[in-house]
Amino acid sequence: MHDLEVLIDSNRPLIVLETDREVQVMEQLRRISLRSSKAYFQWTITQGLLRLAEGYQAQSVNRDINQLFGQILSTSQPSVYVLVDFHHYINEPVCIRFIKDVMISAPQHTLVFLSPTITLPAELKSRAVQLTMPVPDRQQLHALLTDLANEWQSERGQKLKLSKRKITAELLDSVKGLPLQDAETVLRDAIWNDGVLDQQDLSMALRRKFDELNRGGILALRFEHKSLEDVAGFTQFKQWLTLRRDVFLGKVSLPGQDIPKGVLLLGVQGCGKSMAAKAVASAWNLPLLYLDFAVLYNRFHGQTEENLRTALETAAGMTPCVLWLDEIEKGLSAVSNSDDTSRRMLGTFLNWLSDNTDRVFIVATANDVSALPPELLRKGRFDEVFFVDLPNFDERAQVLSLHLRQREQDVLAFDIDALSEATDGFSGAELEQLVVSAMYQSHAQSTSMDTTMLLELAATTRPLSVLMAEHVQGLRSWAAERATPV
């Protein structure tokens, strides 16, 4: 608001203030008007023109755009006109001409456009100044939480309880990036809910923040995902993540301030890439954002890449976080590289990868390397390209044991080695479905699941490695010298 007052005092003709905090901004402008020699006015389509001073009534006749600008142009006293929700009219030729007339014929006035979002036409951009409302820093949020905790104690006669030591810091991180009033609402709800700050409050705060930032509905926020311990194999990938966890979370600072950007998980379908992507968020205790490229596409020129930029900005507002790009080849495909939209999408994403300094960790998954543009695979784009192959003998044993335990089966009652031997070439998803099929069969026959039943089902199954043998072998051949095994 200080910056806005300075711009008004320096007679800037056009000021654009993008915010949905209309009530709070207008209250601040009323206070500014009390110490200003200029007259301050507010205009809305419902009320018309209203002077921000005691004893004045709204001029409903000036609800009409022609009447409004006629009044502005005929007023000699230097004035500030705050036009609320004017983004609905800003691109109309008559409004553009009126605004230019004010700048030429009545330069003593300042026009302030107050809207949640506004895009100025080209002929007005060069004369306008755009402002965004700042968000509170960590110190202000901590002071706010302390005040609310004291208010709770004074009102209820008991101290605020914490479920764990670091819950306060995590809660402040979860509301970081929200306007002060929104942050206060979230923190107040968390405290007055039950007087205990716990994981449930943290999830609620993250959800509220995400809903505030994700206005376009492009991203999805996911909370429930398995831990890395539930992912069989992936030994090198797990070690790689462990080495970088504290650096990404800001607990350790290395010379050069290099922060992990992300990884590309490339491999055979059904071998755990998606599960591993979800488990990264669990291992690092971060929110998981999911981007479906199908949601981005829009028939209007330029809107698709704008949707991508919006999604990446939303992720930046949720930092630190994990952003999962599933089947990235469907959105940034080399096959469709002749398509202008695909090229612009690729350029937008690559520029963001190069310039990004926010703690947004990308986990991209892909099934078809031939569809990926070479620019995406070169060193420096992702920190590492991991190849997820079909599970080996030991990994198949782990996967089978894991799914048997999840379905309340006694693993010791099964010949895991024989099952692992018989399922050579099966993916992790196919091994899971083998156990699921046996569950249905045992239920239908009113018998217990056993090794023989699983072996018989395995013998009648044709895995993807057989049905698409050429594709799988081509993928393995490409990755042999170009990617790191998980």
C-alpha cells in the first residue's frame, strides 16, 4: 500500500492492482485519502461513482461507462479513480479510447484498476504500472501464530497443545505464500478446531493453500501415497534420494547452492514408476502435486502453454513440494514436434527447468523413449535419468511377498522362490494382479490360496514382455548405455 501511495503521489496515470482482497484494499485507500490532497473515488457497476469521504452518496447515474468517463474528463481537481472489476470492460474499443483521453486531456488524474486478474490491451501496457499484493514472511507468520496461541490461552484458560515438536514449523511452511488474512483464517481454524496442532491441521492447511493457488484446477493435490519401503527394488534410486533429501529441504547447504531439480523415471509399463514417484513425497514428507497433460490442452491459441505456466507457478507457490508429471511423453512428444503447440509447450517447460530456483522437485515418468524430444534428455535438464526394468528374481520375490502380506496371507506358507522363477518377465503390476486373481479364485472355490494356484495362473498369463517383446527389448537396449538402473 505504501508503494501504491507513492505511485499515486508521483502522478502515474494507470495503476493495475491484481488482488481479490477488494474490501481490505479499499479500506487502506480510504485511510490514504484522509492524508492526501487528491480526491479519491470508487466505481462499481452496481453503485456507480462514490467519493471515499464522509457525507457522500454514490452517483448511480455514473454506473454507465460513458457517464463515468464524462464525469472524470470534466473534473479539474486532481483525483484518483479506483475502478473495481473493470477487467470486464478494459478490452472494449470505447473504453480504451476513454482511458487514452483521460491520459491526454486530464493528466492530473490517476486511474487504478482493481481486479482479481486483468490483462491490459497492448496500447495501454506501456503506460501502466502493475502491482501485486505481497504475502507475509516467515517472521510475520510466526508472530501471527503466537498472537493466536495467546488469544486461545486467554479465551480457554489452557495452553495450545502440539502433537510433535516440529509441527509449528511445518504448519508455518504450509501457509507460507498465502495473504495474511487467509493465513490467519487457516491458523485460527487449526487452533480452534480442538486446541491441538497435529497432522490433520497440517493437511487441512496444505489443502486450503492449494485451493487458493490452484484457481484453474489444473493440478491435483494428493496426500495418501505409499512409502519408499513399500516399493520393492529401486535400491539405487532410494540411495540417490537419501543423499539429496537434506539439501533439497534446506537443512544442508552445499557450495554453489545447487538444489536437486528432479528425475526422469523411464521404463517398462507396470514396473513401479508411478508408485516410486508418489513415494518420493512420502519419503521427504512433502505435498505431492500431480499434473495431467491432458488437462492442459485448450483449443485457443496460446492458452495451452499458459495453462502450463500457471501450473508451474502454482507448484512454486506450494514449495517445497514434489511435482509428478505422469507419462510426460504424451504432453512433450517428439512425434508431434511438428505441432506448434507441442513446440511451445516444450520450450516453456525447458525454460522453466533451466531457470527454476524454487524447491519444486520434478518426478517425470515415461514409457516410450522414442516419443521424447532429445532436448529433454540431455544432461542438465534432469539431475538423473533412471531406467526402471522388469523386476529380477529377488525383486519379484519382494513384490510377491509384499502383495501377499497386504492381503493378509502367510508368506511362509508359499514357495516364493518357485513363484519368482515361474514369473520371469512379469512386471510389478502383473505380479500384483496374479495375487489378486488368486484371491478371487480362492474365494469362488471356498479354498485357501496356495502356491499351486498361483503357479497355474502364472502359466496361463502372457505378460507385456511377451505381448510387446520388440518394444520392451528396444527400450532396454536404449537404456543400457544411456540411463542409470534403479
